[in-house]
Amino acid sequence: MDASYITPFVKSIQNVFSTMLQLPVTVNDPQIKQGTTPSHDVSGIIGMSGDVVGTIILSFKTDAAESIVALFCGEKLESGSPDFADAVGELVNMVSGGAKAQFTDTKDVSISCPSVIVGKDHGVALPSDVPCVVIPCTTDCGEFVIEVAIREAGATAGAAANNASASA
Amino acid sequence: MKVMLIDDSKTMRNIQRSVLKQIGIEQVEEACDGQDALSKVGAFGPDLILVDWNMPNMDGLTFIKTFRKQNKTTPLIMVTTEAEKSRVIEAIKAGVNNYVVKPFTPDLLSQRINETMSKCAA
């Protein structure tokens, strides 16, 4: 993965959380994801297509997700409710859209409508031909991660993996 | 003043509704996509429409193009994560009067609403 694809996500996470939630985010060192260890309770997922393809996942433990959603919506929502999933979907939508806008000056990229998974200790399997960079984030409401598994549409799997190793 | 909110996210519609309430607008109709909006807009007769871009069934751009064939004057503000210059130009060509990129502060949204209504009334 091109290293220049990571910084826009870092900036976008901080912008979305500070603007919509007034919640500062500390972004820790990105890492390459190894395997698909199930470790999340709530995940918002967005697909990217066009000149850049792949998947963006925003994942939380339940406590952190409920606290963050409460701040976003102005009310406490149970993690099983449709409104809770809607809020998580909107967060990953804004983070992905904000990042995409920073790296697509010369690229035509579209994002999908979000999907949300709620279920204790789930994992999200990603295509093996796209390396995944995990960006751990810390807030006063708890921790979450954003997983970025994208590559240029024409890039080969090997080239994408080499670039990801260099960037993480 | 009557405002129609078109966004597939109920969370985002609630946030926008609360901004409208803060500036004294309480007559609000909601639609969850472009198709839903087209089925409601005639009967509701909004003075202003806020519309998202990426939605299932019918996206915001398609809604705007369809709506503008029958209504050239009702002010439209696109409220979207699509921030690229090319997208903004595309939306303006389709007939939006103003553009707000998500994430936004309540102040920014209310400022864009006021400036759009002032321009369209002039």
C-alpha cells in the first residue's frame, strides 16, 4: 500500500472526531495486520472502488463504541439497536470520505454505503491480495482501530505488500 | 420555513434537525434516499432542501437532476462527505445552491443555510 494513503486517514479521524464529537484522538503507530484475529465487538465497513480499491474498517469494543456513539448522537444507545449501527456507519462514512478527498486530486474514487457488524469478538476477513494497515487510536471514551486495506486498482498484490511494509 | 432533509443516516438527519431547531426551523420532513424524497417533496413543498450524495436506491446527484427538471427555484444544499473539487463542480452543475462537507459544525451548517436563503431571496 502506498504510504501516502495512511496520513489522510489519520487526519480524517482527528477531523471527524474533533468536529462532530469534540473528542480529541491520539493516533498511535500504524502496524501491518497479521491474520484475522477476532478482537472486535462493533465494526463499520466501507468499500472503495475506482482508481483505488479496497476496504476501510472502523472497529471498537462495545464500551468504547457506546460511549463514542452517545457523544455523537447526544443520547445513549444500546449496541443492538438500529440507530446505534446507523451512527457507527455514519462515522466510518465521514472518516473514509474525508480521507478519500485528500488523496484523489487526480484519482476517481467512490465509496460504498457503510455496513455495520455488531457481535462480540468478531473478525473481518479481507482479500489476501491487499495488505491491511491497522491504525490504533486512543480517546477519553476508549480505544478503537481503523483498518485500511486499499491499493491502486492497477497495482499488483506484491507491489502493494512491499509498499505497505515500507510504510508501517 | 419548511425544510426537507434527505440522508440515509437517521443519525445525520437528527443532527441536522437539531441545527434547524436551533435556528428556529421546526417544520421538517425527512427522506431516506432520493426516491423517497421524490415521493414526498411535492406534497410537502419545502422552502429548502438539504441532500446527501451517497445513498442507496437513488443518490443525491440523481435526485437533484430529477428534481431540477420540475423545480428550478427551491434552494438545495448538498451535505456530503464528497469533498473533491470535481464533485463540488458536478453538484453545482446539477443545480445545488450551496455545499457543506461532512464533518461540519452546527455553526457552519446554520451559516450556509442562512447565506443560501439570503442569496435565493435576493
